[in-house]
Amino acid sequence: MDYQYIAYTQDKKLVRGKLSAATEEAATRLLNYGGYQVVSLKLITPFFDSSKLQARFIRIKAKEIIMFSRQLALLLESGTDIVTALDLLQSQVSSAFGKDIGEIAADIRGGNSLSVAMGRHPRAFPEIYYRTIAAGEQGGNLEVVLRQMADYLERGSTTEKKIKSALAYPMMLGFVGIVVVAILITVVIPAFTSLYSQLGAELPLITKIVIDLSGWLSKNGLNLLLVFVAVLGIVYIYSRTPGGKYQKDKLLLKLPLIGRITQLNELSRCCRTIALLFKVGLPLPEIMTQAIRGTKNRVIAQALTETQQELIRGEGLSRPMSKKNVFLPLMVQMVGVGEETGKLDGTLTTVAQSYELEADDKTSAAIALLQPALVAGIAVVVGFLAVALLSTMYSIYGQVSF
């Protein structure tokens, strides 16, 4: 970062200037080493900061962070010092991520630890990452923790990819179906309506219904679209409020099949988080804080918060969990076993694997049901419109033949 300074030289002359440093403390040290007595030191903030714009719109891909973690662990195991390792890795990643790594290396040169330096770059390193790294630094097993963190991120990334790939085809199919029906109603049916009116044919009831519906949509389509957009806007605004977010997540857990899949995915992520942090030696209250922050569903986050409060009061972990319906029996039982044996990381890893397998099976089953349902729905709508139009054509042909 660039700083503007005012300082006295050794011969008591007042000077002004600029210099670059990782932090304000590092800038002060550099000036002191140069024989300057600092009077004023201010960070130069440009009118247009491209780095802030980049941080807002450019995401660091999970696979980059995973690869970075594994390579950094390998370099540290080979005896490379951490600053040299970061300098080597900086050129092997994207420019956005490389900028973050360069700033982390500069912070370490300025006297900060790796975890503190990573904590200044939440775009690349979430809180659970640098908290875990801090535990690894304290325990002297940084390389092991880096690999564990890479495995943790890789599992989460794999789960997200599975869900996205599974939903891609049904979403595309639904979009195509909506477009086809819209074209039929706005283009095809009006053309047939004009033809029928010229021929003066007697229209069957089903055809009249379709033509009246098409005409109503043509006249009121814009108003209907505006109402739909307004309703969506109101729902979206409400869903961004704390109460709206909670109600949305609560509804999501109650939906048939989808609710169970959501619950399994959230609990498996929670189990993975607790297992990882317990393994590196963090205390349970802090582990629960990270589990709460890593949970996307606010209903489960609230249940974890209440569990943490009872844990701090000395109630343990499994007993408070047993009072919450969102925690499934297997998780509660295995947490109890882990508390008794002192192997909470192993038992929760087993639970996470079980929930992930069940979530995958249920997701596959849901997609298998959704695809034929969408095809059948589109076929029914298109078939209804086709019958409505073609039945009149056959009637006209019959009148002409006679």
C-alpha cells in the first residue's frame, strides 16, 4: 500500500514524500531505519481503486485455494521458508489470487504470522481457514493442517459441483418448455385465430378456451408480468431481512424431499467443520462458533448457537443437541460416543460420510423424478394446445369435403 509521510531528517529538515509498505507499522519502521522522525503518515486512497472493484466482482476459485494449500504444504515439508514458498506460488495462480498471495508474503516480511496475513484477505481465505492455520502454527504442524484444510475445501467443492451438474439438465428443460409454450401462445395461436375468423368456421369449445386465453394474455400480458415482477421483488426484499431469511430457511427444511437433502448437506458440513477443528486442537466453544458461521441455513445456525450456549454452561455437546429436532439421531448418538471416547473428530467424520452418501442418493432420486415430470408437463401443455388447434382444422376439412 502507498503511504504519504511528513518527517524530520537527522539534520532537522522537514520533508514530505511517498513510500510503499505492507502495513502502517512496516512503513513507520522503514522511515525510522532511514533516519527519519515521522510526524504524519497517511494511507493514500485512490479515487478509483481497481483492487476493491476486483475484490467485489472477481471470485477466487475453490480449486485454486485447494491447489495452493497442497503445494504450500509440500514446499514447507521440503524445507522451503514460508516467504520463499509464497513467492514461488504467486506466479502459478491467477492474477487476482496472486495479488493476495503477494500481499500475504509482504505482511509476513513485516512481522505478521501467516494466519494473521491470510485473515486480511477474506475473499480468498474464509475465517475457518485462517483460524485453522493459526492452530497449526501454534501446534507446529502447519503442513498437516494445510492438507486437512485442502481436503475439507475439496469435499465442499465436490458436493456443490454434484448439485449444480444434477440440476443443470432439469433447469434447461424447464426453460425450453417455457419458451416453447410462450411462442405457441403469442405467435402460433394468434395466426390460427386470424385464419379461423376468415373462414368463419364453428370453433369447438376447447379451441375457444385456448383462443380466449391467448387473447387475454396478449392484452394483459404486460400487466401480468409487472405484477409478477413486483411480487418477486417484494419476496426478494423480505427474504433479505433477518426474519425473511429465517422463514425462507425454515420453509426450505419443510419441503418434501428437498428439505431432507438440505438438512443432510448442512449437517454433513457441520460435522466436517467440527471434526477438522477438533483435530487441530481448537476448544469446543470456538469450534461451535466456526460451525455456526459456516452454516448457510439459519434454523440450523440458531440450533447450533443454543447448543453452544448450553455447552458453555457445562451441559456438554450431545445433550443439548438431543433437544433440537434439526439434529438427526445418528449425529447426536455419535457426538455422545465421541465425547466419551475423546475421538469426536473420528465419529463426526463417519457421520459426515454417511450423510453425504444419503444426500447424494436422495438428490439422484429427486432428479430422476423431476426430469420425467417436466417432460410430461411440457408434453401435456403442448399436446393440449395442438389438439385445440388441429381439431378445428379437421372440422373445417370435413365441412369442405361435404
